[in-house]
Amino acid sequence: MIKPLYLLADSQLLFWRGDGQSLPERIRAELPAEDAKAAYIGASSGDRKEFYELFVSAMEVMGVTQCRMIPVQFGEEDKAFIERASFVLLGGGNVEQGWQAFEHNGLRDVISRKRYDGCVLAGVSAGAVQLGMGSLTDAPQPKKLELFRFAPFYVAAHQENEEWWDLRVLLTLAPDGTQGIGIPFGGGAIYWPDGTLEPLRRPLTELIKEGEQVKERLLMPSSALVLE
């Protein structure tokens, strides 16, 4: 029942059509042919309407017309919709802000159930980070924040100009063998149920802790999926 997990640095890939099968087509193929419902969770951005409107436009590309934003303060109709949704996207913004909202309003448990009921989950920017193992808090002395852990690695999005500093700090606090994945602006990844990680459009930066060192390499997308 577990579906692929889509981790995106930003929303570009939701509209992207490369030489191969487009990401919208690939996501749509995982959804029911009829009566597909798509839920957007914007807690990390304070439920900004313009982000939801962008999501609706992306869903139109996929031919999905039943969409709903699940606000931080959600009601029974919102809960009923997300329980029936076949696609749930966690939007961007502030990772810690969104996570605190999930813990307080019960969405953490709802999203955890959705992972195992055949729903397709995607995260954009902060949402992609939340689907991974954890992140750093925003406190003056940053600490590790445990997140969903649906992907068995730490995720960072569009921090290539900072040399993936957050990932490096997280790995110093982690046991040997822990992995971090940096997704650059314009890029993404699919984490498949068999444990395969597929880069999309841009190379991913993989960081692995080995002893006192952090080893680094690039994971390259298929040439058919690269768009300059």
C-alpha cells in the first residue's frame, strides 16, 4: 500500500515537462483514475493563500479538480476530506513552525496514517524536510528536531549556497552510516518503497557520516530527466 514519496526543493517540478515522462504524469499515475482528491497543508507558511493557489494550478495540470487546503485550525469537513484524499502535499515555509502545528492540531497522526493507507505524499521545501528524519530548530543554540522519518535520511532543500550546513551539523550529531540528502533549487527526488532514491532534474548531494568524517558525492539524474 505504500506509495512513492516525492521530495521537492520548490514547486517547479510540479509543472515540469522534460524529455521523459513528466513528474505531474508520474504522480497522476499513482492516483485513482476517478474521484482523486488532493489536500494541501500550508501550516509551515501560516496557510498562505497564494501557495495554495499555486497548488491548485499544479493539480489542474494533473487533471485533479477536487482540492482543499487543510488549515492549521481545521474543522470536521477538512478532516473528512484529508481522510479521503489520495494525494497530500506538505507546503513550504518554516519547518519548525509547521511541525509544531502538526503536533498541536493532530495532523501529525493523520499524516502518519496516510503514509500507510495508499495515499501519495509529497513535500515542497520545508515539507520535503518534514518527510525526512529531522532538522535543526531555530533556537540560538540549534537542536535536533525529530520529524516524520518516512524517508530514512535527513533532507535539506535549496541550501546549496550554504554548502548544506544544516545537514552537516545534523550528521555530526548522528551515528555512523547516517545519510543526508541535499536537494538543490529546481530539483527533487522520489523515494521508492523498495528504498531506491531517484534524483529529479538536478544532481542531489549525498552526505554520509563515516567515523569522524562526512563523505560527499553527487547522485545524478537520468539524462532523460535533466532539464537545463
